[in-house]
Amino acid sequence: MEKNRRYEIDWIRVFAFDLLIFYHVGMFFVPWDWHIKNNESIEWLKYPMFFLSQWRIPLLFLVSGIGSFYALGSRNLREFAKERLYRIGLPLLVGILFITRPQIYVEHLSKGISESSFWKDYLQSFLHPYPEGFFAFNHLWFLPYLLIMSLISAPFFLSWKKNPRTWLLSWKVWVERNPYALYLAALPVLVFEWILKPYFPVNYAFKDDWYSMGFYGTMYVAGFVFCWMDSSFWSAIAKMRKASLPLAVLLFACLSVDRSKDLLPFWGDAVLHVLNLWAWIFCLLAWASKYLDRNSALLKYRNEVVYPYYLFHQTILILLAFWMQSWKIDPLVKFAFLLASTFGLTALLVHLLKGIPFIRPFIGLKEKRN
């Protein structure tokens, strides 16, 4: 596995989770609904936020599918399931019990749902559903979705590795002849856009979120399939490199105009949305493969701690935001301070915790080998 490792995927994974922190800080300042809001919005911030929202989560599921390909290379089905439950299920349980709870308490205070102490609110909340009560994934919703996808898809992935299906082999041949055949990955995503999205609005609460599960599940499977294609995929990505950025910019411009003017019918907007997200993902992969396929001490450290960064960042962010909520300073200054403070305190907390051996598995870190 190590000699075949593609370091640009590690860099993209770190980059994607860093963008997540930026995005969540931004949610405090844009007009969109969130757990807690600043006393003054930054109107223009919604434009880069809209840009990121089109492809950042699909990219995370794609990278997770790539990770599953490598994880299955050295494990059987039982070992893989055990590893997924340990690496995803355990931190998720810890997150629900302890990490998201301060977020919910602050949200209760901010919205006037509760005025009691943290521990009283914590104990009483077991009796009620969210938002008044206890059970909430909040930003950790990614973990149960990924866990279910991993467990359901693993038998199929192992089967495809041993005996590739005709459609896989045919697609690989098409991609070798024409790199833009990779955009066939848009078709199953479009099916979910057209059929499920109108009836199952995104809620990230797992229940009745069939559109999200299908949409992101397709991205997860695509990550596995692209990794299975190996040199055929990366060669196609390289061939598309020069045209990838102009194409992505053009598609995003078209999507932005359509969303602002409401020009296209639902099905047309869905086509633009899906082509745009794939264009940006292929663009990122293409340029990362040229410049970032190299290891470093920084990458090794950041790749190790990216998971606990994800676990802790939003709790630190919301606690800081609640403290800063009524500050009467320029919102852009507040944004910069909140972003730097969230990154800094998250980095400090994770660095301290990663050195405590018995805590490591509970925050998504592998056990230290002697």
C-alpha cells in the first residue's frame, strides 16, 4: 500500500477539512440559518461560501471511497468492518455523548430554549429530541453516513476487485480512449438529483435523507472505482489538466447566473450543478497530481491529526462565537479572529490529546506502535 500511495490524495483530504473549518466559521456570518449567528452579517461572504458548497462535501466522500480501496487491499470483509466500526463508530459515539453537547447547550442559550446549567440541560436533554434535547450529529453527520456506506459497499467492492464487472471494464476502456468519459460519473448523480431531491430535502439527520445518502454514496463509490482504474484514471486526469480550470470556471459562472436569474427548469439546473461539481473535483485532482504527489513531515503530521481536527473544531468554534457574538467590531475583523482562534485552539487541543495513548482511539487516531 505505501509504495502505491498517492500523496496528493492526502493533501486534498487535509485541504478539504481545512475548507470545512473555514466554511463553518463563515456560517456564523452569512444570512443562512445555523446553530448560532453573529450580530452582523457579511453579505459578500455568501458568494465564496456558495462556491465551496457545490463540491466540498462530494469531494470528501470521493476521497473516502479512495481510502476504502486501499483499506480493503490488506483486509478481508470481517477485518474491514471491524476497522470501520472502531475508527468511525467509536469517535462518533464519543462525539454524540461529549463533543456536540456543548454546541447544543450554547444553541439552547442563544435561542432561549434553556437557561439552566450545562449539566442540568445535559441530563434533561436525554428525555427530548433535538433541538430541545440530546441526540444530534451536528457537524459529525458525515461519520454515520460514511460508516453505513462503508459497511454496505464493502462486499461489492471486494467482489469487484476480484472479478471486475463488465461495466467497469468498459468504462475503463472508454476513459483510456477519451478522458472526458470520466464525466459519465455524473449520470448516477443526476438520477438522484432528478428523482429523489424534490421529495427528500437534505437534513443530514439520517432519517428520511435518501437523496443525500444516494448522492454522496455515489461519490463514495466513484472514489473506489477511480482508484481501481489506477493508471487509466490518472492518465485521463492529466490529459484534462489544461482545460480543467477554464471548464470549471465556465460551468460555475453558468450555474451562478442560473441560480441568480432562475433561468433553467429544475432538470437543467440539476445538470449544471452536477457537471460543475465534477469539473471542480477533476480540476483539483488534475493539478494536485502534478504538484502535490510528494510526502513531507508537514503532510505526515497534518494527515494524522485531520480527523480529530474535524471532531473538535466546531465545538471550539461555537464556544468562541457565543463569547464573541455581541462584540461591536468590524465583522470582517471578527471573522479573521474567529478563524485564527478556531484553527489555533483546535491545533493545540489535538496536539495535547494525541500524546495520551488511551485517548487516541476515542478521537480517531491509530494506536501508537512501539
